[in-house]
Amino acid sequence: MKKLLLGNEAVARGLYEAGCAFVSSYPGTPSTEITEAAARYPEIYAEWAPNEKVAMEAAFGASLAGCRSFCGMKHVGLNVAADPLFTISYTRVNGGMVIGVADDAGMHSSQNEQDSRHYAEAARVPLLEPADSAEALEFTRLAFELSEACDTPVILKMCTRISHSRSVVELGEREEPERKVYEKNPAKYVMMPANARCRHPVVEERMKEIARWAEHASVNRIEAGKDYRMGIITSSTSYQYVKEACGDTYPVLKLGMVWPLPEKKIVEFARSVDLLVVVEELDGFIESYCRNLGLACTGKSSFSRIGELSQNLAAAQLMGKEPAGVSLEEEIPARPPVMCAGCPHRGLFYTLKKNRVTVLGDIGCYTLGAAAPLSAMDTTVCMGASISGLHGFNKAGGGENEGKTVAVIGDSTFIHSGVTGLINVACNESNSTVIILDNSITGMTGHQHNPTTGFNLKGDPCTKIDLESLCRAVGIRRVRVVDPCDLAACDAAVKEELAAEEPSVIIARRPCALLKYVKHPGPIASDPDKCVGCRACMQLGCPAVSISDGKAVIDNTLCTGCGVCAQLCRFDALGGKKEA
């Protein structure tokens, strides 16, 4: 049976068909849907882990027990999981283990661009890179076969365009592999220095073996062309751009295994063409390999290391065509992302801005607090960095900002990697105020549950982490909870905790406005007769509030009735229930 699937859904289907029994991941766009789709198969145990390191270690444990396992993450999540990755490469596996990582060229939802292929090379593990949904399914199954045949974890590298585009997939049946028996083997699994030294040569020999396999593997194929004055080496979504731009004009070496690379096949292909061009997104990974082989080639001189490639760019650089497209007479206004109407974070950020507080931020939808008109965030680095950064900032004196600097972090991000930063604050006694923005969900990646919500991936009730108790348990004595939509309470909490001479935590708790089970009072009314056009309500940046003919207007299709704007209006022009 054929079906139209997202690339991420196809990976999940590949997990199912390959007999994968265990999935542990942390949500991160563009990888999130892999685990969500895998959870729909009752044969697969699937969970959200607190962070990517835990997910990879759990997947390794499941592999050790003898079943096929998977962990998924986005590219920056692989940074978090790098510690176990490099050592699991040495220990190797028992049941097949696949690591899914999705890069985000163009930074559609990420704080940096990075190329995960470097991790495969550095950690000495093979990496497969599909170019459409059909390959996503096929390569997932192949990854498990390689993992068990070569006793290695295998990275399956996706990217935004492959993860979130649909193409036709041929569905197969689930094949239940015979579960492997765990056998005690300290020399293999206990990575103390004496054992690790013995494992390194084994790893290097394994990579040579996989490289020999890659020379003849069907995932690396040469496609004939009409004009051999130029040949193109490419992979992943770049392959799609090349084929759309060039068709069968030039021969193409399409790579599905990008590490280790097939040296002999690359050299053979290069000799068959006059000019060798490498088309790849982000770094010149394949291009550098070709140059190290002594091959003359071009790539990043024509295709940037920054952002995504495109069909138009491929056509312009490879075929000399002008970029296709439609020009419009009218300039389309920019539509930057904003916090949703009724977002519980808006009132808290307004309070921080009003008090001129320096805010060390973190990763989540609340990062939008940095955008105008709130402009209430000074830094964003990585998951958990807000708390650790605040500690260092305050220990260093903070200069003129001493005593008026806070960290903000979401509930999911706090569990991911903020707890250890708070422990550092407590045990080293920095006078720091941490604000946990508890919207009762992992909001930015699409409403996934986390350990503070009381529900697991499948929506079943589970143990709920109590944030207040956790903060007190690590040594914070001053812990208080406020409703971020109560501006007076927020103002008092921020002022009092900044004035305190000890570490403190403010938990700003209100559920995300988009959660289906959250009931809203409904849109409020605006009274044009009372409105004086002072625009105080516009300081919130709420998309439900606008100015028309000098008067405040409420969009009742967006307004949830949170009432934050009404608290800013000194003339009672906002408030009350919208009449039907």
C-alpha cells in the first residue's frame, strides 16, 4: 500500500517496520513528529525524556537489553547528547540503535545553524541521509540492519525540508527481530581507560569495514547525464534541488551514506567529468573530503555556508538561469512571530520591562519576549543557560545592573537543564532571582507533555514533578507562585525578590492559552467613548489589540479575555465582557 507521508512520519513508519521496540526523545523542531508518530504504534514504547542526553542513554540501555531502540532530537539537542554518543561509539551496541537528528538550515526555529555530519565523523559512527520520505523509511530500516551487522549506533540525519515535506511511501509489514540476549562483558561496556584504549582500534577498523560497504551500497548511486563537462555530488534535500534544476543534464553522484564516504566511488565519478561540483547545505563537508582526496572541485564558492539552498539557486549556479518567481508591485509587510493573544508570559515581561530589569533568557516560545514592543530579554544562548549565566553575572558583580537582573526559563526547559543551574545558584549562594514561566506544557514545539504536567507522551496520567518542592529541595528557601496576568502581583513579586539578600524563585504559573482544555472568559469590550488614544495597551504587543481612528480596538476573534490590557487602561476603556 502506498501513502503520502511527512518525512518524519516515514521515519516513524520505518521504526515500526524494522521492529523497533523502544523510543526515547526530547521534542525539538524539526524532529518532533518522529516520536509523536511512533507513539501511535502500540508495538513501540515511546516516551518524552527530560533532555536529549537522558534520551540517548535510555535508548542505549534498551539496546543493551537486546531490543531495537531509537532516540530523536534536533541538531542542538545532539550537543546535549554528545557525551554518551562518543562513548557509545566505543562500547557499541547489542540490539540495533538508531539516533535521529534533524538539522535546521535557515534557523526556522533554532538559535544557530550547525552541521550534524561533523558529529558522525568525530564520534566515528555511520550517518545515513535520506532525500525524501520513501528514503526516510528505507534508510531507517537499513540503519537498524547496519547497527546490528557492524555493532554500532547509526545516525539518521534529517533536515527541515525532508522532515516536513510529504512524498509517496510504499508501506511494508512489521518484522519482529529476534531479541538479542544481554551478556555480561565488562571489557566491551565498562569504559574505564584500560578497556577504552582497547576499544578505539576496534572502532577504527569498524569504520573501514563500513567504508568498504559504502562503495557498493545502493544508497550511494551514480545517475547518468547527457553532458559530462560537469558532474555533481550531492545528498539530502540538495539532491532534490539539483534534479529539479538540472534534470538529467549532468551526471550526479547521489550520496545516501554521508559518513563514511565512498572514496573509490567518488574518485571514479570525478574522473568521468571535466568539472566536479559539490552541492550541499551548510558546511562544505563533502567538498572538504574531496579536496583531501586531491580532487579539484568547487562548491562553497558558489553555494553559501549560510542558510538553505533552493531550486532557484541551484538553477542559477548550475544552469545559468535567472531565478524564477513572481514580482509584486506592492511590498508585502513583514509578519514577525509574536506571543499569542492571551499568552501568560506577556504580563510578566511587561512587568520586567517596566521595572527596567536585565533579563537573561532561555529557549522557548517565551524568547519572543525579546521582540518589540516588550523588548524584555537581553540574552538567549541555549537550554538552561539563563540560570547559569545569571549566577555568573551576579557573582561577577553585575556592575550597574547588580540587584536588578533575573533569569527567565520555561517549565520544560527548567527540567531539561535548568535544575543543575539552580543547584549551582543555591550551593554557591549567589543572590539571584530565577523566574520559571510555568505554562504547564512544552509550548514551542507543539504542546508536548513534560515531567511537570502529570501526563506522559500518550496522554496517560503519570508522576508529576512539583516545581515548588523541587526548588526548595535543592536549597532555595524563597519560592513563590504568581499569576503572570495579575500585573500588581507580578510587580510586587519581582521587586520583593530582587530586594531579598538570598537566592529566590518566582514561579509565574498560568496554562498556555492555546491548550484545548483551558477555558477562557471570552473577549473583552472596548469603549471608544472612554478611550483617549494614549496607546498604553499597545505596550503589550498583543495581536488582539490595535488602534483604529485613534481608538483602541479589540479583535474578538483573537481575544481570550485575559484582562492584562484592561489593567493598563487608566480610563476604563477596556474591560467587561464583549456583547454577543
